[in-house]
Amino acid sequence: MNSHSVLARFAATPATLFHNPRAEGGGGWPDDLEGLLGSEDCAAARLDVAAWPGYAPTPLRDLSGLAQAAGLAALSYKDEGGRFGLGSFKALGGPLAVRRLLARNPAAGDGATVACATDGNHGRAVAWAAQAFGCASAIYIHEGVSQGREDAIAGYGARVVRVPGIYDDSLRRVQADAGENGWILVSDTAGDDFDQTQLDILQGYTTLADEALTQLGQAPTHVFVQGGVGGLAAAVCGHLWQVLGARRPHTAVVEPEKAACLYVSAVNGKPTLFPGDLDTVMACLAAGEVNLPAWRILDRAADTFLTIPDEAAVAGMRLLAEGIGGDAPVVAGESGVAALAGLLAACADGGARKSLGLADDSRVLVIGSEGATDPALYRRIVGRSPDEVGGTG
């Protein structure tokens, strides 16, 4: 399949870009950000995760066929779909926080309950960790979370509570209920009152960035990563800056145009609420409020923020399932493919491509943050089940 036919799928789904004027380049990792994403703390987190049963680095998929079609030198896809059998990168953050919380509160013992709000993946990971580490869990979901994702969470023995409204409504509800019931809150987002739990989660996420750098063998020129509340993006951007210093790649943070709290915060130069019902197919990125510690990193570490329409994510899922130019098929969920869809939407737009510095010598790392975490929805979008697509999923 030639470049025109691939990129033509994204010509009608353009990305909206904002180049961050506050991004810092040309220097090393700032000392004042060590308190949020400390180099030694992150290294300790990675050692902890690597010691868990079943740990293995997730694959870095070489999409050379798609790279050629997009006019790039190399395209590597960090596929988090198999992480600890949980389907997403969230397995690196919430479980680490649960493990450390229980270690810091040994008196809680078997009577402890950990709780969180979720769009799906974080709650699934926390429920898994509670079951694995010997405590109970209460997971709050909003009305937009699919039944398939609710069932997956309940499968780990969690008490699941569905709350009317959007993610932020479920977050406020679980915060109140945790206080009343003495539960331990394991939130992957925070405001000014953030604590060590949120930092533990960020530190855990750096595992995938560290793995990717090792697997690549050389620094990429560009990295595209999902937005959401910002935790994954901050961990990836921050770790690359820590390791590569002034040689860090151009980093682009991708969000749904219907749930772009990081984008509007970047435009306004401060944390900004994104209004509305956040009704996007990229359900695990549907957040209206930024994670404040993550934002403090991204405000200085992210070079570009961009938004994409839902149609771009759908096109990206189908494209990966096909396999382009000899690439093996990859199973990617609707949020997991967002970063790739943002890259391809930018490549299809001459102006966006030029402003991002994407060229035929660019080596791009894309984060594939989840697999088919809702198989029924995946089938409706792609037309085949994850098992039928097979390939690398």
C-alpha cells in the first residue's frame, strides 16, 4: 500500500496542534523536577516492577512498512497490550502504588480496602493488585464505561460502583466515600494535595520508556504519547529528558478533541478544565482535569500538544489490524492507538508535518498504551475479534 492511500485515510481527520512555547530544550533534567519524578526513585520503581512474577518487557514493534508509507525512516510501536495480562500500561502504576501503600501501612493487613475512580484500565490494574497483594478493592466507574470493562474489573473480586456523569464525577464520589469508610485512595490523578501515591504511579510508568530506549538502541527523533490526565505522558517525557538531556526527542502529546484538558491547559499556560461530557470513543483518555504533578512536568517537557477526532483513532485501529507493507498485524484499543493516529494525522497534513519536523530521516517512537481491553467494542470497530486479527496482539 502506497503512501498516498495510507495517509489519505487521515486527510479527513486532521490534528490540531499547539507548539508549547514553555518547553525547555538544550539542557539537562532540571533539579527542581526531581521532587516529582526523581531519577533514583524511578530506578527503584523499575527494579520493584521487574521483580514481580510474570514480568517481561513488552514488545517494541517495528512498523517499517507503515513508516515507509508515512514517509519516515523508522516507526517503532511500544505495545503495552500484554502487560501482566491486564491489557495496558496501567499495570505499571496502580499496582506499584498499592504495593507501596500496603508496605507503608502494615497495620492495615487483610482488612485494607484500596479504592479509585477509573475509565477502565487503572481500576482493572488496582483490582488486580488488591487481589495479588491481599486486600480488598472498591472501583468507581462512570456511566460511559463499557460493560466489558466493568466485567473485567469485577473479575478480580472488586466491588464496582457505577456513578452518573463523567470520570471527574466518579473521582469526586470515590474521594468522598474513601474518606467516610477509611479506604486507601489510589488515584492516578491529583490536584495541589497530591501525595506519594501519585508520584509512585508516575515512577512506575517510566518502566515502559526505559524499556523502549533499551530496545531501540538509539534515541528517537520524535515521540508521540497519549494524554488523558497526563501521567503516562509526563513519565515518558520526563524519563527521556532525564536520560538523554539536551538530546531528548521532540515529544508530542495526543488527546481526543472531545477531551483535551492538556491541550487547553497548554494554550492557556495553566491547568484548565475541559468542559462538556467528554464523549469520545477513546474512553480511557476521557478526562476533563489534568493531573497537577504531571502537568508541572509536561508544561516544561512536552514540545507539542495535539488533538484528534474519534475517526482518526478508528482509522488507526483498522490500519494496525491490517498490517501495512509487510508489517505483522497489531491489536490496539481505541485509546491505545491514539498516539499513532496523531502521528499519521500530522503526516497527512503538510503544514503540521513541517512544523513537527517530520521528514524522511525521522525515527519515531509511538506508545501503544493498550490492547483490546474491550473485545466486544474492538470487534464492532475493526470488524474482527482480537483473536481473528491475531498477529502481535
